[in-house]
Amino acid sequence: MKSFGYAAQSKTSPLAPFHFDRRDPGPKDVAVAIDYCGICHSDIHQARDEWGGSIYPMVPGHEIVGRVTAVGAEVTKFKVGDLAGVGVAVDSCRVCPNCLALEEPYCTKGMVGTYNAKDYDGTLMHGGYSDNIVADERFVFSISPKLDLAAVAPLLCAGITTYSPLRHWKVGPGMKVGILGLGGLGHMGLKFAHSFGAHVVQFTTSESKIADAKKLGADEVILSKDPAQMAAHTGSFDFILDCVSAPHDMDAYLRLLKLNGTLCLVGLPDQPLSVQPFSLLAGRRSLSGSAIGGTKETQEMLDYCAEHNIVSDIELIGYDKLPEAYERVVKGDVKYRFVLDGKTLKS
Ligand SMILES: [Zn+2]
Ligand SMILES: [Zn+2]
């Protein structure tokens, strides 16, 4: 199948038009014409090889939504014309205990990433900054026509990455929950935690985000650079979702957890974290992490969003704005996710 998109040819080259081939849809495959693709901060890390091991050429993008254009003979979930989404993975081994439990991000063989990854047969995979994608129906999700399709795209990564840990730790009424960072991930974590009925406290370093956080559902906002505001909440949180990708003081947040409280990382600082053991021992606290979410839970999240009218807050842009968007994401200057409009992709 002929495809066209934007690719990085090296860690220093800007994304540029790129023609490539994808496999033709097999019996269980779904082909999707891409309408929109979100820009995740991890796209930038990988395009610039900031985590190491990047594979070029690379077509980034794993927040993909569009319309089904072809289905294989054994596909049961989709027909041509359906709305569909593809997220961070396009395959996994399917036979390890974690795959059998539909927790594919934790596949012991390693799942196949949507881009910057090789399929098990060695084929280089390309992502959603492109006009189409082919994937096994297990990794393609149904999308409700009730929601704004462009604003659905970020649910496929930022949405499920925050939904999954909030569900795993059973966030709901009667719980005090902190959301650390108000960016692409944080704003979705805030919306979900609020929707699940928790008392939600947003942490931010910038006074300019206080009003926004309240609008998005925060019951309280803490300016994390104010020690007095932080101290007032010592030992009071059931759960904190840490959505920050820059190095930060873990002990300052662990101290805010109550007995048996958990701080869960979903952001990915590129440096090792430092933690005082006492911050964990005092209060029998847990420091944990969570990676995206499995296929069953991703569909559950999308269905929940359709039922509760939850989407990402986005800035829809054309492909001509890609370089500028990358710079603004790095600066945290986006409310709260850029989404590329497929209509502006011209070969
Ligand atoms: Zn992502
Ligand atoms: Zn597996």
C-alpha cells in the first residue's frame, strides 16, 4: 500500500515529506485513512533521538484517527467507512500472560510500537503523520461519531495513559487525588479524575494555569513552588498522578501522600529520579509507574469518553506548522495538544 507522510531522516533533520510503502491489509487487518494525528511529546523525543536507539527514516505519530478504507476477510469489528483509531502499539506477542490478560503494553516479548519500531518480521513501522495506516484489528479501536474527531486523537495516547492508572488505583468518590503537571497528559488526567468523582487537586508551577485548571475540573490548585501551599497538604493524598517529563523533587510530592498512598509516574523524565527512602517508609507509601493501557481498556476509555463527552483540548494545525508546533511543545506552550489536520497533507 502506498503511503505518504512526514519523516525525520536523522536526529537533526527537520520532518520532511516522505513516500513509503505499508503492507497490504491481511485477513485480520484494517486499513485506515488518517484524518487527524496528535503530536505527543514522545514524538519529539524519538524524532530527535533523545531516548537513544531511534530508527530512521521515522514517521512519528501514535494518536491516530480516521476512517476505515479496507478490511481483511476475517475482520469482525469494522466495516469500510467506520471511524477508527490507532494508538501507541500495533502488535504484541499475544501469548504471554500479560497479552492473554489484554495488558499488551506489558508484553514480555515487547509490543510492536506504531513507529520507531520494527514488526516481528523486521519491517520498519511508520506512524500517523501520514495519509494511512494498516494494523491488526486487535490494535484498532472503534470511535463514536458523537465526539469531535480531531479532539479524540489525543485520547489514543494521552487519554489512555492517564485513564489506565486512575482505573487501576480505583480513583473515585471519597478520594483526594493530585495531578502533577498541566500539559497534554495532565489535562486528561484532570478531566478523568474529576469525571470519576474524586476530589482533584492540580499542581502547577505557573500562576497563569490556575484558572484553566479550575475550568478543566480541579477542585483546588496548588502552586508547587510555594512551600506553604505544599506543606498545608502534607499526608493528605490517596493518589498522585505524576505527568511531568522534566526532573523534579520526588520527595516533595511523596510527603503529600497519606498512609498507603501511591504516586504513579506516567511522565518520562530523561534522567534517573532521586528519592529519599524515608519518604516511602514514612506512611508506607508506594512509588509506581504505568505505561499506556491495554487494548480492552483503550476501547473502554474511548467508550467512556463518548458517554461522558470527554475529549482533549486541542489546537488543530496544518502540516506546514509542524516545526513551530515542536518548538512550542518543548516550551510547554500549547493548550493542551496539537493535532495535525490530515487535509493539509499534500504530496
Ligand atoms: Zn504518546
Ligand atoms: Zn505478549
